[in-house]
Amino acid sequence: MSSPRDARSPAVSSETDALALPAGYTRTAVALHWLIALLITCGFSLGAYMVDLHISPRKVRFYAYHKWIGITVLALVLIRSVWRLTHKPPPEEPMPRWQLRAAHLTHYLLYALLIATPLCGWLDTSAAGIPVVYLKLWQLPDLVHKNRDLAKVLAEIHGFLAWTLLWVVLLHTAAAFKHHFIDHDSTLRRMLAWRRS
Ligand code: HEM
């Protein structure tokens, strides 16, 4: 004898299955993605602009804003990483295997750079002996002892990581546009609309 469950029509069955699948990212994942994108755009532009300014109160202020933005990025990326590990992303769009691999590699690289770049900036400013006072409210701990030679090396590495991050972000953006405007799939759309969670 068939149970009511077995008696589901194929239409009802497929509708239920479709509802069970995540259609997009959670609203937290989408909000974090765009907030981090906005902050790294501002943080990068400010960083590239401020370094060549002559020493002045304005330069000192810009350095402080740059550090606050970078620390915020670091905190948000750590939250985003935990969210990503605990919430299943929507199923992949059908695409050639090499594209899927390239996308995964780019995503891992983005996470690594988004953690390493601000961490290196924080190490740099600690080695320079200038503590970070986040939002003028909280003094963050120094990550290393003052060491001017080390600060110079860390500043170089921080700059290198930031510029590498720029290129990886540009590649990631170009791939999203290719999916949207050439392949006409929902890769970009699903990072714009969110499902409930
Ligand atoms: C994702 C986050 C961050 C990005 C994208 C970023 C980007 C940049 C860029 C593009 C520069 C200019 C590099 C150059 O052209 O020489 C720079 C410089 C700098 N950043 Fe960051 N930064 C970030 C986070 C941080 C954090 C968290 C701190 C400190 C708490 C920091 C401290 C500095 C300092 C001190 C400099 C000047 C280095 C020097 O003396 O040459 N940055 N950053």
C-alpha cells in the first residue's frame, strides 16, 4: 500500500525539492560580501593615496581612518569565514570544470589576502611603534615589539599584498560580469538577491 508520501505527484515533489535547495546566499552572507567590497575599495584607495602625502595632521588622520577600515575588514572577513563554514552556499551554476576550479582558487586566494593584508598592516604599525586606537576608543594590542627595520619590511609586504588583492578582486569582478553579461547565468544575481535564514 502506498503511503501519502509516496503518492506525491511529480510536480509537488519537484516543487518541494526546489524549496529545499538554497536558491541564493543567506542575507548575512550577501550583506557581508558587499560591505567588505565597499570597505576594501575605500581602504585600498585611501591607502594608495595617503602614503605619498607630505607629513601633516591630515596625513595622520588618513592613516588612522585607513587602519580603522582595515581592522573592520579583518573582523568582517573572520565573521564571513565562520559563516561560510557553517552555512552551505547555493549549488554551483553548471560550467566547465576549469572555470569551477579557477573560481574556487580565486575565492581561497581572496580569503587568504583579506586576512593577510590587514594583519600585515597591523604588524607593520606595531613594529613602527604606533599603536592602533580603533575608532579613537579602543587601543588594540601591539602584535610585535618596536623594530624599525622590521616595520620597513612589513610595510613593503603590506603594500605587495594590497596590490595583489587589487588584481585578484579585479579578476573576480571580471568573472562575475562575464557570467552575467556573456553566459547569462545567475552567478552574479544570486549574490544580489538573498534567501531567508
Ligand atoms: C584589507 C585591508 C587593507 C588594505 C586593502 C590596505 C591597503 C593599503 C595600501 C594600498 C597601502 C599603500 C601601499 C603602497 O602603495 O605603498 C597601504 C599602506 C598602509 N597600510 Fe594598509 N591596507 C589594509 C589594512 C591595513 C591595516 C589593518 C593597517 C593597520 C592596522 C594598515 C596600515 C597601513 C600602513 C601603516 C600603511 C603605510 C605603509 C608605509 O608606511 O608605507 N593597513 N595599505
